[in-house]
Amino acid sequence: MRHLYRRTSFLAFLTALIFSPARTQASASDWLPYGPDGGDARALAADPHDNQHLYLGGVNGWVYESHNGGAQWKRLARIGKRDNLVVDNILVDPTRPSRVLVGAWALGNSDGGLFLSEDGGVSWKEVSDLKGQSVLALVASPSDPGTFVAGTLKGVYKTTDSGAHWKLISPEGSMELHEVESIAIDPKDPKIIYAGTWHLPWKTTDDGAHWSNIKEGVIDDSDVFSIIIDPKDPSVVYASACSGIYKSESAGSLFHKIQGIPSTARRTRVLMQDPEHQNIVFAGTTEGLYRTTDAGKTWTRTTGPELIVNDVYIDPKDTNRVMLATDRGGVLVSNDDGASFRPTNSGFSSRQITSYVEDIRTPGTIYVGLVNDKAWGGVFVSTNGGLNWAQKNTGLEAHDVFSLGQASDGTVLAGTRHGIYRLDGELWTKVEKVSLELPVVEQPPAAKPVTVRKKGAAAKKVAPKAIPVKKKPAPKPFDGTVFAFARDGEQVFAATSDGILKSVDGGQSWNLVTDPQGHVWYTIASSKSNIFAASLSKASYSTDDGHTWSSITPPAELTQIASVSVDGFGGLWIGGREGVYLSEDKGVTWQIVKNLFMRDVNSIFYDERGQRILITANSSTTIAFSAHLPDRKVSYWNTGWNLRLLRPVGDHMVGATLFDGIVIQPEMVNSAEVAKH
């Protein structure tokens, strides 16, 4: 019963409890990642002595490893202990395979670095000579073991001791030879080096003492993404640029533009030549993979145009086996020389999960929504609490999914940038019945007066009392963004870019609520007829199932609202960069729950079954907190991951990371694995 719960002392007990013996730590071990598989893959490399031993680089600092040719991947290490490093280059020392180098650049700035491992990628240290530099290219000399060359924003660097020490071999401070995106070393003479910049290609024949601009035949100001040299005939050089693919048969003295690849696919990120058949060259573009079998005279696209190819690997022991690192699609493999491909992403997950819902009809069945993955994303479903996943996006039209919800009849709802979708069996359908107009009360036409006779008085005519009639507005097309859902009994509410919407028929039709305040709503929560919604700076509250709404003033210290929640005892929770705040008087006053040690809060969720508030934050911490309300206990998990949200599934917890998919409590995973055996 609600009235039996004492609320007056809740803030006091939270403050004291953080420092009291009642505090519990649920787990200090890193939680285990379980997909969904796929996402952005950037670079592939192989152990020169074991073609089944592969390395894979992601966009979040992770290096993956496979010992069975890519059939299974496992996380090896996160370089730099950061989640914004793009691993675009991996080099395995041909003389010592346990030595691995990684070149990385940072998303959003010019930072990056070169990282070295001496134990096969288990541990890493940053190479001081290139510390903080954005490393865009990294290759080994085919003829001189221990000689590697790197391209950075500052220029060209070279090492002759397998990466221990590096020196700049391009002119320091050059206004022309900088922003080096690609490198190639002559297969017979390590002093001959090609460098492709964001402007044009360059070449040195004397180990960097002198450089010449080899732009003859290349369109001016072309970004050169990739350069390769024919291993048997070094005079044949291929270069890809934003203006197309070029070929030189004079060691770069003169290039001619290759025809056959449409202009829309000219951003060729990578070129790769078959080591056994020099006439076969692959071009990985932003519109699929192209292949030539006649040294560039004609080209055929072997994948769909939706594929963005970042790297190509050809197995030197079986050149029919070709692997691609792609955006969104992860790793693809072909066993027929690139004619057809299939995904091979088991264990590799680089996913941005935004939303989550557990099926109220089938405990343990959960849905997650993804962004930035187009046809490879949408919605994934797990029927075993997050251990395995299957894509369920038919009908979503490759839209990003910002929110997930479920109606009381079990219908799963998806909020996208282009409206609301309902899941009917295996097919998503867009909801068309959405009214963005508030109900308007109109007076009916004036009725004719009626004659009224009263005993002892003269008859007179009286106009009848007008009865207000609600005019139902006609539905208008709704193509706005849906940021959050909340279920309240038989009703479902949606926080959208066009106001707060409500459905009473399982999401088949939606209407604007009575007081939307006319701006974008980002978050909404409900519990026991109480609905709490917020934009970035405003909040609104309803205590009667959403029939009437009142404005609430958020905490003055809170610069931007990230999440709200309503607990089962009437408390309102709100959070953002400054921390977590709680109101016990319907938003009249707020107090920060300082001792939860949470900053940059991104999710506050009331777990009704567990009667607890679950709180996560962005990159500021890997700690997730739980405030259990009835018995006044606070616990936390050191998950080892930066989480976007935390949810209970049965007897275990599931977290959605910022960039790495789903993670699960180790205890649950271990017990599940034991049960399977």
C-alpha cells in the first residue's frame, strides 16, 4: 500500500546509506559482451605464419582476434583505454608474429596514436615517437624485415627496428607533404616509398631525402586513399582517389584514369591485388566492391551498392577466399574469389543500442533498437535473455530506431526518425493514424426557442441549453522523431518531436495529449497513473493517466535533462550532466542525490518488479547504481563498460553499452553455460 511507505526520510537514508555497511557491490567483474553481432569494421590483418590467425580493428578502440579464419571473433584488447579510436591499420611483424602494431585516429579531433604489442595483442603501449598523432597509414617493407612506414597528419615516418623508434622522413612542417592517408613501399627497394595525401600523391627514391609530386595525369586536389604496387612488376602502380582510380605503368611518372567505375562510387577507400593473379584487383568503394580480372580495363561490382568497404583481405594460401571489413555489415567473407559474400561476425559487435523493451508476454524475450546501421540494424530480438540475437527489421525501411515500447496487448512499438511502427508477426508497419491537433470544443447550431408554461405565469419562449460537442480532428501525416515510450495501463504515451502522443488501442492510432506545450519531448516515464515527461529544459507531470498536465520546474542546477522516471511510491527522478535529483512533492522542490556518485546521467529506470531505481551514466563511469526503495538498500555494479541503459531480465541484469552492444552479468552467463553442459 502506498500510504504505508514513509517518504519523508528517503533522501536522508540515501545520503547515509552510501557510506553505511548496508552498501553492497553486486559484481566487480567486467560484464561479458553478447552482441548483436556486426557493426563497423575497419581493418583486417593476418599472421604471416598462420593464415587462420586474423586481427580485426573497430571504430571504438577494440582489436579483435580469430584463430579460425574469421569464423569466430573474440575481443582482444581496447587500445589506449578509449572508445573513440578508429583502428584503421594493423600490422603483424613478419619476423616476429607476437609483435603487432596498430595505427589509429580519433573521432572528432586530430588525436590518435601508434600502439605496439609484444604479446600478440594482449597488452599494448603507445609508441612515444608518434604519441598523440593521427595515424592514417601503416605498411611493412616486403623486402626489408623490420622496416615499416607510417603516414600521419604531420607527414611520413619510418622505422628500421620493427617499430621501436621512428623518424620523420618527409620535410618537417611541409605545407604540401602532410595529411598522409596512404603509403606503399616498393617490393624490391625499401628506399622507394609512395605517399598519398589529401591533396595528391608523392614519391621518394632515396629514403625520404628528396620527394617529388607525382601528379601527372591525376586530377588536381585529389585525396589519395590507397596506393598499391604490383609485387612482380614494380613499375605498375595503382592509386585510388576521390576523383577515381588511376594506374601508372611508369612507376608513377604518369597516371591514366581507369574507366568502368561510376562517379558515385569513386571514393575508393582501399585497393587490393590478388597476390597470385596480378590481373585481379579489388576496389573497395563507398558503393560496394568492384573487381577487375584484366588489370583495370573493365570492372564488375560483386556486392550491392549499399555496402561501404573499408578494407580487403585476400588469403595468400587460398586466393579464392576474400574478406571485407565494412561499415555496418561488419566482416564479410567470400570463398569464390569475391563473386558472393556472407557475414562472418560471430563474436564481433560494434553496435550503438539506443532502446530496450522486455516482452511482457514472454519473460526473457527482449528487443533492442539500433542506430547508424541502416539495413544491418533496426531491431534485434533475443529469446534467451540476451545470449543470442536475431535481426527483426523487415518493414522498418532501414530507419534508425530511437525508442522501443510495448502496448498492453503485447504489440511491440518502434520509434524512428520517421514516425511510429508496430510489429505484427515478422513485419513492421508504419502507423498512419496520428492526429497532431488537439480536440476542439464547438457549439452546435442555435436551436429554436421552446415555449415554457409555468403555473400561474404567462407563457414565454426559452432557448435550450447548448451542449458542447467535441470535434474530432482529422488525422494528419506524422513523420516526426519518436524518442521514448511509456505504458500506463491500457494507454501508451510517446515523447516525440511534435509533442506528447497517446494511444488507447495498442498503438494503432495516436492523438496529441491535452497539454503538449508545443515543443520537442525527449523522455517520458510512468507508474501507477503518474506520467512524467521532459524536453531538454522543460518538464510536465500528470497524476490522472495523462488527462491533465501541469508544468514542473526542473532543478535549477540541471543544465540539460537526459532522463526522467517515476518510482512506484510517487517519487519523481530527473537526471543529467550534474547528477541525479529526486522530488517527493510532485516537482515542487528537488534535492540532488549526491552520494550516488553519478555525473552525466543518461538513464533512470524504475524496475517495478524489483521496486528499485536503476541509474547509468555516459563515459564518466563504468558503475551502475540501484536504489531499492522498500528496504532502503543501495547497491552498485562495476560493469567494466560505459552503459547507455541497464535493465533486469529474470534473475540477471543486461546492459546496453554506448558502442559495443549488449553486456550481461558474468554470474548469469556462467550458470547458463553450465546448464547447457
